[in-house]
Amino acid sequence: MHKLLTGACALALLSGCATVGPNYKPPVTAVTSYAMPGDEANHGAVRADIGDKVVSDWWTLFHSPRLDAIMREAIANNRTLAQARARLAQARAEAGEEGGVLSADLTGGVKRERANLNAFSGGAFSAASIPGVNFPTNPEFNLYSIGGTVSYNLDLFGGVRRRREELAADTQAQARELDAAYLTLTGNIVEQALIIGDANLQIRTLNEIVDNEQADLDAIKRSRAAGGSSAADVVQAEGQLATDRSQIPPQRQRIAEAGHQMAILVGKSPSDFTPPVFDDHSADLPETLPVLVPSALVHGRPDILEAEARLHAATADIGVATAALYPNINLSAALSQDALTAQTLFSPVATSWNVGAGLTAPLFHSGELRARQRAAKAARDVALASYEQTVLAAFAQVDDVLQAIVHDNQAYTDQLKALDAATSRLDMVRQAQRLGGVSARQVLSADRDWRRMKLQLQRDGSGRYADAARLLLATATVPPGVAEGRGGK
């Protein structure tokens, strides 16, 4: 007994010395900068400030109380976010299932037994075999028992430790997936709000255009009555008016569809939800948009962190597969009290115990264990390629929006000048028409140019808001606990 315990202790000390499989090292990314120089993004009405940090509630930079209110409701009630939270809780629970190398159990019970003594004696025990002794053939009795068992896996080659490492990395990946779901939700809410706002502004702009075209039509009709315009001029003006009126219902449909999508995002049926009214007075366009530096983007963006955690888990799994190729030793001990009566259950004579060690070593598995190891290494290579692809896609997304901000500033400035010129031309043509200097066709032509410039400026303005939101979302970080609803900004 003494020698067994001594050997067990020696093996236990050795068990922490070997952990097979590669140790995880964070990958080094080759991407160190954005595609465009930083100063290009810092010119114009909207500037990108590279080097600042984007907080998790990035939408508050638009200073919209209506948006803030609907966002709080969505974060609390969104079903997709609830699924991601539940998956994280599941991953944490599954990580806890891998208890480790030491386990202990308590056993106890009482049962009624009938012993078949002849099964052990070949029929020797009977009333006739021992003259003068009344020996029952099959005695009946109660058996009371209580005890405990302890098992210790020496984990000589670190298979259990690698498995715990893998589960911990899987849990981290699930947490980062929750963060990504949080950002996706907030981005979708802002997207639907911008669609509603853009549609409302286009409806307002189209109504202004319709009013102007109605005035032009009335003027052409008066000119027609005085002999200054033809019937074709009237028909053309009526057709242009009808065409622009026909553009209003599709914008109302956009509002309806965006409202329905927003209802789903806040966890409600569209019939039970009325979306807020968004327009040009509902939010402010931030003049400065914070953007993470490239190194911070790699260590702060949830999708990159999730891919890195998946890589960590895949690396640890190689250790699990490698450890399965080597022997494993389990130490065990049991203590039991067994008695025929409850009163004698804890007497010294009712005590039994055992201590032992068990060895399990792979002998022949038809190449299964080696194949499992090769598969784990291939899965690690897949995870590494996925991580590198995620990093490249993330930087490309930021680069795209940084360029879009620059182009938005240029396009909006030029479009504003074009609208001013079209407005001046339309005013001059209308004045000339009243004096009889130009035809109705010239008025309609100038009106078409003005209308096109007006709508394009409106679309460019909405595009600036959308690109600002895309840039904020592309570099936003989520501090621990925020996506879970535990605060922690």
C-alpha cells in the first residue's frame, strides 16, 4: 500500500511536466495601414479622425433621441441577440462540464437481497450436507451501504488541459460572436432609420417638385389660352407632372418596409409597432468620425477577435488529438461501509476500501488516432486562413468607407453648386417666359434639370449619413459585458 501511494504521488508530480501539441501564439498580421493616407480623410465637411476610439454606442454621435430610444428597445428585445446570448451561456456551461483531472462521488443505498449460496458451493450448502445444522439454502437479508470514490487522472500528456484550453477559446469565440451580433443589430437599426429618413425627405422634395410643376403647368395652360403655347406643350407638362407624382408611392413603400424590418429588430410584430418618424431634423451628421488605428482594429473588432479565438481553439485541439496517442493513468480510491443493519453501518468491521491505478494505452486503432491528429492540424490551417481572410476583409471595408467619405464630400459640394446653377437658370427662364421671351419647352427643360439636381442632392445627403454610419460601425469596439446587457462601457 505504501509503495502504491508513493508511486502515485511521483506520477502526479510528473503529470504537470508534459503538455503535447503546439502552444498557441497570436498570429501576426501583415496589414499595418489603411489604403489611403490619413490626411485625405481629414478634409471636407465630414472628417475621419484616425486614431480615436469608437465606443459601443456609436450611433449616439448622430445626436438623435428617437434613434437612441429605439436602439435601447432593440438591444433589450431583439430575438437574434437573445439567441447569441443563449449560445454564449451554453458555451460557458459546456466548458464547465469538462471538470478536469479530479472527481469524487458519494454513494449510498439500502436494498433487500436473497443470496443463492449454492451458486458458490456447487450445492454443498444444504440442510442435509451438515448434519445437526439448520443452514438455510437461500437466506434473505437487508444490506445498507454508504461510501465514496475518488478518481484522479494524471493527465500525463496534457490531453485534459488542452481540452479545457480549447473549450475556453470556444467560449471566447462565442462571446465575440455575441459582440458582432450586437454591432450588426445596431447597424441594421440605423440602416432602417436612414431609409425612413431618406424616403421622407424624398417625399418632401418630390412634393416641392410637384408643386413647382403644377405651377408651370398652370402657366403653360394660360399661355396656351393666349395662343403662346401649343397643345403638345400642355401634354408634355402634364406627363412630367404625372411622372414625378408616380415617384411618391414607392417612397411610401420604402417607409413601410423599413418600419416592418425595424419592428422585427425590436422584437415586435409589424402590426404592434409604429416606427419613429425620421427626417432631416431627427439627427445631426457628425463633423468628425473617429476611426481606430490599424493595430487597434486588429485587436478590437469583434469579427477579427472571434476568428482569432477559433484559431486558438483549433490549435488546442491538436494537443487533444496528440495526447490521445500516448498512455494515460488514472488513480482511484474507494471507501465503503456495508452492514446488514443500520445500527452497525458505521462500525469498524463494516469498513472496506480499495486503492488502485489504471493504465490505458492505445495499441491498435487502424490509423484512426493519427488521422484524427492530421485532421486537427488541417482544421488549424483552415482557421488560420479564415482569420487572415477576416483581417483582409475588415481592412478593405474600412478602406472602402474612408474613400467613400472623401468622395461624398466632393460629390456633395459639386452637386450643391450644380443645384444653385440649375435653380438660377430655372428662375431666369420662368421670368423670361412671363415676358414672352422663351417657350414652354425651355421652361420644362430647365425644370427637369432643376428637379434632377434637387433629387440628386437629396440622395447625396442621405448617402453621407449612410457612409458615416458604415465607417463608425466598421471600427466600433464592444467592451466586455455590453452585448450581454451588463453595462461596462
